[in-house]
Amino acid sequence: MKKNNIGKELRLIRKYNKLSLRDLSEMTNVSYSRLGKYERGEEVPTDNIIRIIENTLKIDFNELSEIARKIDIFYDEFYDS
């Protein structure tokens, strides 16, 4: 997983779990403004922050990144044809 691409995956999993940035902030003790910067790609989370988010949401960003990549490929193929 490329850490600078994590924002897309973070937003996807947060919205899937119907969480606001404030909800996730309270769950992880990471400020909501910082989480927003991660999602927008303005900052890159540290490995420690990634582990905190993974443990809190019970996810693996490597797996999520692969799923997002496949969705992007499918989307490109579907709309380019």
C-alpha cells in the first residue's frame, strides 16, 4: 500500500461504517481535522496512526487498497467502452 493513497481508502471505509470524521476521531483519538487532511491527501499518516485506524475499524488497508484498485479498473473499463 502506498501511504499517500490511503485517504481514498480511509474515506471509503469510514463512510461504509456510517461514521463522521468526528466519530472516527473520538474512536481513534486522532483529531478530526487531521483525519480530514489524510482523506484529502494533504497529509500522510504515520505507520502508528495507520495501525490505530486499522485496529479501531478492524480493517487491513492493504486489502482495502487492492479492492479500491480493482474498483477503479472496473470503472475505467466500464466507462471507456
